[in-house]
Amino acid sequence: MDYSGLLDIEVEFISELGRTELSIEEILKLTKGSIIDLKKPVGEDVESYINGHLLGKGEIIVCDKNLAVRINEISDSNAALDHIAKEKP
């Protein structure tokens, strides 16, 4: 498939550090300095998504004093691009 018509389209990139579930009671008890356990071991890869579709996995790094993601594995970039092509107005 020719993706040249998609090259200037902006997409949503999300990299997920972790998830957890909290009760309303637990949320109401949160204060400045509270710690929320994301149930993910230190050093484990984070998942990265483009428009809600898995792009790949990577690791959190510090780049110019900012957090960043170094992509270590691409799952299926063609499938993600095909989905974006179908979403294009």
C-alpha cells in the first residue's frame, strides 16, 4: 500500500507505563506525595500505541532532562498504518 498520502497526518502516540485499579475510597484518600503502585516491575518494557493500536515496546529513558521512550520492538507498523489509512477523512 502507498502511504505517501499519510505522511503529514498527526496521530496520537501513547506510551503506557502501567495500570492499576483504585476504589473511590482510595482515590479520595490521595494527597500530595501519595504513591500509586502501577503493578509493573522496574525495568519491564512499556507498550506504545498509535491511535489506540499497539506499535511496539520500549524502555523509559531520560533525554535532555525529559522522560522519553526508546523503542526496542516494533509489533506491526504496517497494521497500524493500514488502520490510520482507514481512519483518514
